[in-house]
Amino acid sequence: MNRELREFRRLERACRESAAATSLELEREGLLKVAEDYRKAIEALRTRAGGGETPTKFER
């Protein structure tokens, strides 16, 4: 589970960094949507692992 969380965080961060670096609006929007999907997956894994625990701050 921790390995999945670390990998999802890494991928989410990579998407956000790539979105910040691109000059194409369509590409930026797509990368930010994927990053948001990773964030949701991270929250779902944390909730499932913690028995309903919700993070107070999103880790980047």
C-alpha cells in the first residue's frame, strides 16, 4: 500500500511539473486532469487504509 501511495504521489507530481513546463494549453489541461485523478486515487487509498482517515494537507 505504501509503495502504491509513493508511486501515485510521484506520478501526480510529475504530471503537475510537466503541466507547468508545457506551452500548449490542451496538453497542460490534460496533464492537470491526470494529476487530479492521481490525487483522488491517493485519497481513496488513504481512506481505505486508514479506516476513514482523511488527510489534513495534501502532500506534494
